[in-house]
Amino acid sequence: MALSVREYRARIKSTESMKKITRAMELIAASRIIKAQNRAQAAAPYARELTRAVSAVATYSNVDHPLTREPEDPKRAAVLIVTSDRGLAGAYSSSVLKEAERLAEKLRGEGKEISTYLCGRKAEAYYRFRARPVVQSWTGFSDQPSYDVARDIGKSLIEAFLAEEGNEAVDEVHVVYTRFRSMLVQEPTAVRLLPLEVVEGEEKPSSDEVLPLYEFEPSAEHVLDGLLPQYVQSRIFFALLQAAASELAARQKAMKSATDNADELIKKYTRIANQARQAGITQEISEIVGGVNALADAQAGSE
Amino acid sequence: MAQSTTERGDQLQVELVAADRTVWSGQATMVIARTTEGDVGVLRNHAPLLSLLVPGVVEISAVDGEDQVAAVDGGFLSVANNRVSILSEHAVLSHEIDVEQARADLESAEGDSESEDAEERVKRAEARIRAAEKAS
């Protein structure tokens, strides 16, 4: 027995208080995740209507907009990485960062330089520790993103994409975030945001629903000018919402296993402490018995 | 029942959607909004239209209940098959508007002529105040 009973008791106590903390975090994550899902649902109508409108314009006018134009010789790519602000969510942030590394590797293989944009303190810390350059970063909202943040991010990315010259100018924009599949499965995904591919499979009108012949006011180009940036921002908002839900799900999972582990540890320590206590008692008894025997022997000898 | 409401003569299905929620949705007889080209009123059987909005007031004459007045900060309006969707990043109904807050925003935006979005903020605050006044 390496340690005394008292020391084991102290360990049990500290494990118990840790368990209380992880249990509380698990419950908080569980309640927030429902809110996060509701937020994602509430944002869906906007994204749907926007996609409809964009595909309507794209169908009835010859789209040639700077945001949809494929650059001939892409040299520089921007990558937006969406991670969490806080840890204790298992491998959530590190798996996004790994996916981002993979994408960066691939882009470099295609001969593109990379400008990095970050979301979340975890990504910031990762890049600062490695002393890598970061163009811009946003923090402080990872578990409940607001649309204003998405608009900010969208503005910066669009500006960088539309810029012709200079260090900031990029030819394409990628986003790496965690897609929320279910409570158990969240997968890091990388998608190309710009240049936009307007005709996307998700909202294709079915054959019997022909898109009406729209009148555009003031003109198709102006409408597109107004729509596309909003479309980009709404896509970023969608990514942020998905990332928030994933973060909470990952945290809940991590905290649940932490609580389970604490339970195991407490059990183990209780057993060892009991053993140590028993060993102490046995030793005391054998000392007493030994002492009595020695006394008896000594008295018998003197008589 | 749903069938009969859609077939009644003079109605539009209206959805007023902000980026993070559906602000109002329901049946209406008329929608008035301010586009970049001027005010536009939409009745039933309006031609399909896609138009950009400027920060301003949107009025919806609802079939059931009160008329709705909302403030929007840009966005766009789309009309097709008697469905009207009004999309705006921030849209608020008149009864949700905090007039005091809007006035304070207006003052601070007018005072601060340096920042580039001041003009935009002025327009937004004015739209909110107008919407609140129109409803009362």
C-alpha cells in the first residue's frame, strides 16, 4: 500500500467534485443543443427562399456575376475554419483543424497559396502556437452564432474575393466546418463557397413546378448584385449554426464519458481505500497479539 | 378547409422572413413595400416579381386580425403564384419595436458622421420609428 487511507479519501473527494462538474456540463450541453437545433430550423425558411430566388434569377438571366465567375488561373485560396471557443468537447476542434490541414495540403498541391480566416478561440490558439499567419479571426460566439457575425465574415470574405490586386486578394474561398448529422455523428466537412455554383441540387424545382417568368426590379443584374452576397452570408450562417450544434453534441458526448470515467475511478479508489483500511486494522491486531504473546512469554520465563 | 381558403378570391400567402426566424406568415389581401424603384403594392394575381427593397416599412393587410406593419432593413421581395416572400436580414413587426431604443439609435447614428455605416444606421432607425408610428 503506497498511500494512506486519508490520501485515498482525498482523491475520492476530488474525483467526486469533478464528476459533479462534468455532469453539470453534460446537462447544460444537452439543453442547449435543442435550442441550437431550433435556431437552425428557424433559419431554414430564409435560406430556402433565398436559394429559390437565386436559382430563379440564374435560370432566367445569363448570369455573369463576379461572384460566380471562375478565375482562370487560381493562385490564392482563402480557407475559413470554424471551431469552438471553449474546449472540453472531445476531439471536436482538433478534427476540424485536421480536416483544414488536409484541405490546405490539397490546395498547396494544386499550386495555390493559402490565406487563413478563423472562427473560434481554439483555432486561434492553434495558429498562434504554430506562429502561422492569419488574415482575420472572429471569436466569442461559437455556441450561439448571430446573423450579424455571419454578415461580418461574409463581407470580409467577399471583399477578399472581389479584390483584384494585393495580398488579401483570393481566387476562391473554402469553408471548413462540422456538419451536424445526428446527436451521435458530426463530421468535419470542407466546401467551396466562392466562386458560387448557383445551380445546386438541393433546391431544384421539380419538373411540374416550372419557375415563373420573373420581372426584375430594377434589373436582373442589380437583383443579383443584392442577392448573391446575402446568399453567401446565409451559407456562412448555416455553417456556423451547424458547427454550434455539433460543438454542443460533441461536448455532451465528451462530458458523458468523463462522468462515466469519474464513476469508475471513484469505485476503484473506494476499493483500494477499503483495502488499505483493512490492512491497517490487521496490522494493529497482529501488533497487539504479538505484544500480548511477548508479555506472556516474558512472564512465563520469570516465574 | 385549407383548400377553401386558398381558393377564396383575393388572397395572398405572405411570408415575412428574417435571417434567423419567420417574423410573420399568413393570408393577406395586400402587401405594400418600398423597393429601390419606389413603393409597390401587391394584390392577388400580380405578375411574378423579384425586387430589391430599401430600408423602410412593409405593410401587410392581413385577412384575419389586424394589419401588420413591419420595419425591414433592405432585403428583397419575391412574388409568384400568389405567394409573396419578403426577405430581410432584420425584420421587426411594429409591436416588437422599442421606439425609445430606435430614437436613441437614430441620435447616435446622426451624431457619429465619421463611421461609414452611419447613413445606413440612420435609415434603419428611421424605418423602425416610421413603422411604429404608422401602427399606432
